[in-house]
Amino acid sequence: MPHNANPLSKMELSVAVLVSVGRHPLTARARRADHDARAVEMALSLGNANVQLIHAGDNGAPSEEALRSYLGMGLGEISLIKQSLGADVLPALAAWLRDAAPHLVLTGTRAETGEGSGLVPYMLAEILGWPVISGLAQVESIEGGIATVLQALPRGKRRRLRIRLPAIATVDSSAPVARQNAFGPARRGEFATRTCASAIDELQAQWSEQPARKRPKRLKIVKSASARDRFKAAAAKADSGGGQLLSDVTPEQGAEAIFTLLKGEDVLG
Amino acid sequence: MLETLLPILIFTALALAVIGAVRRIRLWRQGRPSRVNLLKGLVALPRRYLVDLHHVVGRDKMISNTHVATAGGFVAAAMLMILVHGLGIANPLLGGLLLLASASMFVGSLFVARRRINPPARLSKGPWMRLPKSLMAFSLGVFLITLPTVGLLPEGLLEGSGGWLLALVLAGVVAWGLGEMFFGMTWGGPMKHAFAGALHLAFHRRAERFSTKKGGTGRSTGLKALNLEDETAPLGVEKPADFTWNQLLGFDACVQCGRCEAVCPAFAAGQPLNPKKLIQDMVVGMAGGSDAAYAGSPYPGKPVGEHAGSPHGPIVALEGKTLVDAETLWSCTTCRACVEECPMMIEHVDAIVDMRRHLTLERGKTPNKGAEVLDNLIATDNPGGFDPGSRLNWAADLNLPLMADLKQVDVLLWLGDGAFDMRNQRTLRALVKVLRAAEVDFAVLGNEERDSGDVARRLGDEATFQSLAKRNIATLAKYRFLQIVTCDPHSFHVLSNEYGDFLQEGQGGPDFNANYKVRHHSTFIAELYDAGRLTFAPWKGGSVTYHDPCYLGRYNGEYEAPRRVLKALGIEVKEMERSGFRSRCCGGGGGAPITDIPGERRIPDMRMNDVKESGAELVAVGCPQCTAMLEGVVDASAKVRDIAELVADALVECPVGNASGESRRPAATTTAEEVIV
């Protein structure tokens, strides 16, 4: 946390972190979601920021324990917006964020349970009319309502962005690992519960769910003549040859290009 | 003149001692309550001192005899002096006894003084260096002032101007002695150990560790449970006042002999821990102040004088330095070598785990891989984060009987987390082979088994430990078995000594509501051999030594069975210099490999060096942690084999009619049905 010693000194920055109930990949036990926990870590490492946690959803016993493990990172309270099972949490979250008006909203890239589409931050940004940034790796400074941040790109690349606040940022595994969840603070932490009308997600209600299957991996055929070749093959960047960079095109042209690609890859018939 | 001066001196010193005692007791009473039967403790005190404590002190005959002469002489001389010189009962018999006592004390103090010439590094210097002189002053002074009483000196000697001077000098010497022995005893001088030590023995937090006339086991090694139900109770120890009062009293009993320091593996490895300094730091914290006055070996790499604390201030600072640095607490391997050696019966490991509990449960500051391991234990019930459904994968071809199918067996084989470790899987396979050869009726829990909670507890995560313990107990309660056998001494210790606090009605070992009857595999194999159920081919390998695992030896007192098994294999064990209760830790206990505090050397390297010095080509072990740690040593001179592997390799078909039963007892075969019905 050496980078954020003073940049936020002028006024107290308020940060809201949207947290969800995670699910362990091996045992399916409820837990704090890894990306969301990293978002909390990011918020806590902003120095003097006022951090609020928000969870919207149905709060059964296992999920209470999972939510408490966010409190175990050293927070006193979590705002809980009660929603019925299967409700669309977007309206409730949007209403809460409008009320609370935080400067920055952090959340994981995608949830570990439920739809897990990763669309919540984008749709919230659309509703609120705020900018959204994905893959936040580090907040460098916040001055005069503008945040300078580093965005994580594949292969360890970083891109410096300046974004106008309020904004929404998502955090993925390129952000620092979340701190330990301590039993004492987790047990003492409180839930500030508020109820909000649940918007039934009619679309989702029509879906049927089934456990995901592992997607088959594309075989990487290495024709190795020497150890050097094998090393190069292992260390090489994923081959992005044949790609196409489109800029300054109309949405229709873009969609056409994607459609062609999908057809070419036999994704679409 | 002395007749008037002496009573004044004696009673002033006594009065000051009483005031000091009250102040000292108030320091201890800052601690949290702890239920102790005060009267019973005081009654048991002489036995605890003369039997249990002397058992430890007696390991060093020279010092033991020195102490008997000095302390015995002092106690007798002090009592008699109060009678003879304080109250003026100038009875020649009493006077004679007083001469005898002070002479004995003087002889003892000569030996104390001899030990202070070029003292070993483990001994504290400072005020302790003046102690032999003070002892001599007291004994000599008392001896001389008593000579006239018994008429051995002409009465007139102390009269006249020369006599006056002599009397004054004598009074001065006696005053010095009284100052050290009476005043210093309760005001924090070296003699504090006698006052605090006696009360510490009487009010010890683990009364069960002392033997009784009926022959108690005298072992109490399970950690004390935290009450997690009570949300107001502190989670571990944050500040010195969070210790119980009798723990604080125990710290005050330390004589700074440094026996703990001499055996501490972390200290030897140059990690920042010295058990003696830690106890002294707790004393500093209890009284408030800085550690600058400490005159012993520091924590390696940490100069003395930079740390300070107060009874109600944090022991480990959130930022900067207070009393103790966190890495000091995390260096401990919980091997209990210090507790085993401590002549004052101080419980170092309890204190360290208490402080770790605060760091983990309240601050979430378990260092290095600690947080990851604890997360894994919560999410997957094993420290490695493996799929709990794969616990039995190593035995896919062994067709192991499951408890879930059989419900009732003689022996429940507890696998431990070694089931996920490829090295330990070889041990487990060997053990299964042995059990099958002896036709033992056994089964495993399979995927129903969870980590025993050992690592979680020693990393301070009492909540995760209790959660694992309660679920394991509930699983065990579903089945019937006579005993649990395991090749993991850590599981052994936790199951047999630490689960007892969480057993509910109808849960527990074969006789319900009691601790589980757990056997280490070496004990069980020794029993099988004695019963004539195993036959071994003669040993053809080279020389062998045996490494005692801490959790089998010091924690559970099992030193004999592994050696019996090795003997049965035809192996003559070449003992290492440090073996048995003095065995040196492999460095794998207490979560030390997880918290991984850097030092100058590695503990397992030092242990393998011990093996090398013994000249053995193979070291037999009985613990998955020890195997992993010792096998991780590069360029080792000896191979590492678990006892189960050695036994499995030596197995031969049992001859019909069980011919080879010369020294063996007949089998005591009880089946599960007989006992449980």
C-alpha cells in the first residue's frame, strides 16, 4: 500500500463495494467471492477512504457466514438489501447507489454463483450513466474528481487510465490478493438490513440451470524438433495471428465482422 | 548492640518483603480469572516441589545438589534466624541447628559461585551474577552472628571499640543478605523465583501435569480451549493482562536458567525466538517498562532494549514495536522442548498459542501461507486445498474397507492429511500392508475424514479447529470401534488429548464420554508383534537411528514402542545425542513450515546433522511431518524411512502354528462385539 499514502487527502473518498456470496470451486461451499474480496481489499488499501459494503440478495444462513467473511477483513458493517430469491438485484442496487452517491463503486468481475454473467457493473453503469472500467489493478491517485488508475490487460500489461468520478470499476485476479478474514471482526460485524421491493427477473425464471461441463481445450500441437522449440512453444504468446483490428467502424460493420468470425470458427451454423 | 540491631533488621526486611509480596500479587491479579483450588494446591505444593520439580532439576545432578544445599539451608536458616535472632530465643539447640543450616547454605553458595565462573551462554547475567555473593553474605553473616549465641565465641569479642566496628561490619553483611533474600524476593530480585515459583507450583494452571500419590500420569499437553460461545471473552491474548493470573504468576517464577534456550530449535536455527527472553518479556509487560535490564541472550537478530510494554498495552504492535514482534511468536514449532526442560514448570507453548490466537482471530495476521492454509481448511477440510472427495485416491487399488459400510470394527485407521501427500501415501500403503498381514479388523473413514485441526489450532485459529473437531466427533460418533490407529502423531495428539473438551453426551471412545483411545501405529505394531501376529525377516540394512517425533514423545510419552518395533526388526538403534524426551524437533510442528520465519539455518538441517553424527545410514521416523522435513534436507547422509515402511519390508509369511513366540505375550484378543454390547 505504498502508493496511496496521500493522493486522497483533500476530501474523504467514499467507496462502495458490491459483494456477493461466492462458491468454492471444489466443495461448492458458500464463501466470500474471490474477486469481490479483492475489490474490498482494493477499497481498504485506499488509505482514508470511507468504505461501504453492499450486498443485495436473499440472505440464508450459509450466505450470512460468507458475507461475514467480508466483515472479517476489518469492516464494521455491511448494508444488506433484502431481495427475494431469484430477484433481479439491479434496480435495488441502482437505487441504493443513487442514494449513497459514492465516488467509486468497486466490484468483482463476475459472481461465482447465480448467473455470473459479469454484466452487473455494465448495466449499473448504464442505469446510473457512470463510466465503467474493467480489470482495475491499482488506483494511483484521485484528485479533483479524476482518478488515475492502472487497468490490467492480458499478459501482465498495464494501461494507465484517467476516469471521471463517480465511476464503477471491476476487479479481477490481477488485483492484489484479499487480506485474511479474521474470526473476531467477522463475528462482531453488523448487518444494516433494508428492504427493497424485489424486481422479479422474468427472463431468468424461464431458464433452466444445469452444472457446467468443462469446456474441451483446443489442442496445442507442438511439432518440436529441439528443446529450444519446445521452450519457445511453451513461452510463446498465444497466437493472435489472423486477427483483425477494426477501428472507426460503424456498429453494423463491427457486428458483421464478429458474425463472420463466429461463422468461420463454426460457433454459429 | 547486635541484640538490638538484629531484630530491627530482620523485622524491617520481613515487613518490606510483605509489602513487596502484596505489590507482586497485585501485578498477577491483573490477569483474567482462572479457577484453581487454592487450598488443594497449597497442600499439594510440597509434593509438586519435591517430586515433580525435583525430577526435572535432578537431570543435572550438580545443580540439583547445589540447590538442595543452598535452598534447604536458606529456608531452615531463615526460620531459625527469626526465632533465634529476631525473637531472641537463644536456645543452644536452635543455635546449633542454625549454624548447621547456614553452613550448608554457605557450601551450596560456593557451588553456585563456581557455576558463575565462565557461565554457559544460556545463563542470564546481570543481577544473577551477584546472587552467589549475596547467598554467601547471608549464610556467612548468619553463621557468624550465631557463634556467640551458642557460646563458641567469647562474649566480649563484640565489645569495645574494635568490637563495635566488627559488630557493625557483621550487621552490614547480614543486612546485605537480608536485602537480597527477603526484600529482593518480593521486589523483583533474583530470589523472586522462590516466592513466585512456590505459588506457581501451588496454583499451576495445569494441576493434572503433576503426579499424585496414586500415581497420576503427570502429563497434560493438550491446549486449553477458547470459549467461543461467550462473545465478550477475548479471543486469545492481546495484552499481558489478558493472560490468566496464574499464567502471569508462572512467568514470574522464571529463574532464567536458560535450559529452554539451550533446547529451543528455533533459537538454535537463528530464528528470532528465545523462550527465556519471551517469558522475561511477559514479566516486563506485566510490570510495565522496557526490556533493557534483561541480561541474557537476546532473540537472535533483535538487540535488547528496543522493546517496551505495559500490562494494558498490546504485546504485538499494530505498527512499530512494543513488547514482542510477531515473528518471534510465529517462530515456535510447539515442540515443547522448553516446557519439558523448564525446572519451574512454565508453560511457554500455551502462552505462545494464546498470543497467536489474538493475531489470527482478531487481526487476521497469520504470516506467509497461514491465511491460505486456514482458508483451505475452512473450504475443503484439508490444509492443501485438495478436493475432499479425493482423500482415498491413493488407495484406489487397495480396496480399503469403509466405516460407512462396516459400521463396527476393532480398529479405525485414521489417515490424516498425509493421505494427500505422495510421500506419506507410501507410509500409509505400508501400514495397510502390515495391518492386513496381522489380519486386523480395520476400516477407514475415507472421504468422511477431515483434518484433525492440529495446524489450525496451532496457527491460532481456534474457531476453525473447533469446527473441524466437532464435525469429526460427530462423524466418529456414528460408528463403533475399539481404538483409533494413526501414523500421524499430530492427529494422535489432537484426537486423544484435545477433542475431550468438545465431546458431548454419548460421544467418545469405546467407553462413551471419555477421550478416544488412540494408538500411534508404532505402538499398535509393537502390540501386534507381542501378540505374535507379525513375523519379520532379519534386518540386513545398515545402522539405524530413531528420531522421536515431538507429538509422540514429549506430547504423549511414547518413547518405547517405536524402539521395541525396531528391536523386533533386528535393528539396534544408534541413539542420537538428543533423543527421547530431549529429541530435537524436525521443524515441522506448530505450523512453522507454513509461517516460515527466516533464520540463519534450517531446523531439519540441524536434525539431519544430528543423524549424521550418530553415524547411522538410515533414520527411522514415525510422523509424516518429520518425514517431509527430514527428507527435504539436501545432501543428507542418511535415508528417511517410516517405521511402517521398515516393518512392511521385513514382513514374512507367518509360519503355521505361530512358532516364533519365545518372548511374546499371548494375544489379548477382544473383539468389538464383546466390549460394546
